[in-house]
Amino acid sequence: MERKLTIKEFLRVFDYIRSTGEQLNNRYKLGDIYAWHDYDGYTCWLNYKDVTVTLMFHGSLNVEYDKLANYSDFTHQCLAMLATNDKENM
């Protein structure tokens, strides 16, 4: 069974990409994952291939994807980023 990430974990991934990734115009990229936000920061997005995660201000979360394999790859990459971030902050 696929492990579901929480909004808090997705926000940690967003912050990790924003703080360590490469800035490209109004987006940040780390590996194959992009992260960006709207002008006031109330809505944030993560994107990998056909996977888009929308994180909204009041704790709402929307995950869209076409291929389950892409979503699985995406979640594995997110979990790896979280583990790396945890090791760096020990």
C-alpha cells in the first residue's frame, strides 16, 4: 500500500526545495520536482511529471495525477528529501 504524505510533510518538502533547490524564474527545482507559490504565498504547488500537489492556506490539500507510477515515484522522492533534511538538521 502506498504511503500517503500529510500536508505538513508536503510543506516541509516545499520548503526544502525552496531553500536548497535551483531558482528558475518564479519556480524552484530540485531533482525532477518543481515548487512554486502564488504572489502572497497562500497557495503552494509541487509538480513532478503529471503529478501536481496544491497546498492551500487553510490546510487544504489537492493531489492530481494521471499515472499511479508517477505518483509513487514522486512520494518516494519526497520521502527521500524529508530523510535527507532530517539528517542535515540532527
